[in-house]
Amino acid sequence: MKDDGLRRFLFVDKQIRGAHVQMAGAVKEIMQQHHYPPVIYTALAQCLVASTLLVTRLKFKGTLTLQLESGGTINLLVAKCNEKLEVRGMARWEDIADQQQLAVDFYSGRLVVTISPDNSSSQYQSIVDLGSGSLSRALEDYFLQSEQLPTVIIIDVSKRAANGLLLQRMPDADMDNLFWNESKKRLEAIEEDLSENTERLLKLYFSEEDIQLFESEFVEFACHCGFDKVENAVLSMGKAEADSILAEKPVIAITCEYCNQEYTLDRGQVDKLFYKS
């Protein structure tokens, strides 16, 4: 969607940085791949917005992943965003679970935050406890406790909107706490205005401040699946298991859970694959 975008900004004299994202189109495209119940829709959409806001803090090329752990009836929930602001995400859940149980299980779990640099095999992980009952609050607490960075994160998700705002004091910022606390208070009712463009939004809430606003960056859904990854998946299952599948079916069919693209390999392709390996 052409209106999807993220803008970073900087309070010039206050050592505060921020980002404002609007990504209704990207979230809609992701959600169209599956029929998510309302609680899963909201939880996944919030994680997609959060991953996009958090990736702005990376100083290198890579991917930031939020993945639910110990989600009870939610078997899997994952949201990914890279430095190009390409997002994807998906979830699996127990069909027998009602909306109340799904909500309880989501907020009883925790999010594993994984940062994967493109130029390194190393990954950096941290844990965000969702026990506060709010994804935004949980992330704010995480930054304050683990990195000593006072942070405000606001996320607004509905069937038509998927917007977010991040405001964060910079490391070692020597700043008047009074202004920071006043800023937080101003933003208490900002959710309804997150659909405004960034320039107007900042003028509404910080008209007297000198704010440097950077160019808009496009946010889009992008799946990174491909035939080479499918071949690796078949190799990882082993020849015996591949042969057992082909004994019952003419092809091995694998569907990407992010975009629903189906890939197939027949007997000749599978034999050639294992012969080459």
C-alpha cells in the first residue's frame, strides 16, 4: 500500500529520538494469507508494528524477530522486520480455544526478541515478559530495565489501522526529567491521532519544539521463501522420509506459512537433489 511508511525524527535540543509508522496495507496483506480470529489478529498486528518500530534502533543490516514463547493455545506467533522495513508474520493456534483463552495465553507468555545481523552467524536474544497485559507497556519496561532507556511505545491496531509511535531518550542523555514526564503525559491520548501524517502529528503534540524530521521510508510485506529453501527443507528431512512421502504421493508439496506459496518436488527432482548432496 503506497501510504504505508515510517518516519524517524529527532528532538534537536532534547536528546530524544523517535519513529512513527503507518502500515495498514502491509498488515492487511499479511492477514489475508490466513483467517485469524480477532485476538490472534490483534496480537500479531501489534507485534508486526512493534517489530517495525524496534528495527529502527539497529545500526547494521539485519532482521529483528519477535516470537511468542509458552503461548498455551497459541502454538506459534512470529513477526519479522529487516532494515529495509520488509515485514512478515504468521501464527498458529488451537481451533478449539475461545477468544478469552487465546487472550489469556498470549499475555501469559513472553516474547523472544532476536536480532540477526546479515554479516554474522551470531544472534542476540532477549526476553520480554508480557505479564503486564500490554505489549507496549511490556516493551517499555524491557527498555527501562535492560538498557536503562526511558521509552514510550504506542500501538493502535484495528481492522483498518495499524499505526505505532516510539519515543526514546538517547543513551546517556542529560535531560530534564520534567520535559520527559510532560511528554509522556501529552501522549496519553495520542492513539486516535496516529493516523495523521508524521509532520502534523508532531505539530499537534510538540508544536513548540525544534524537531528534525527525516525522509519517509516505505514499509511493505515481503516473503523470503524460495525454491532453494524448500530444497534445503527436503534435504533436512532425509532421503528415507522423502521416499516414504513419494511412495504415497506423486510430489512432495511444501507451502510457505508466510505467503501461502506452494512448492512441489517430484521423484526426479528429489533423486537429483539427494544425488547432488
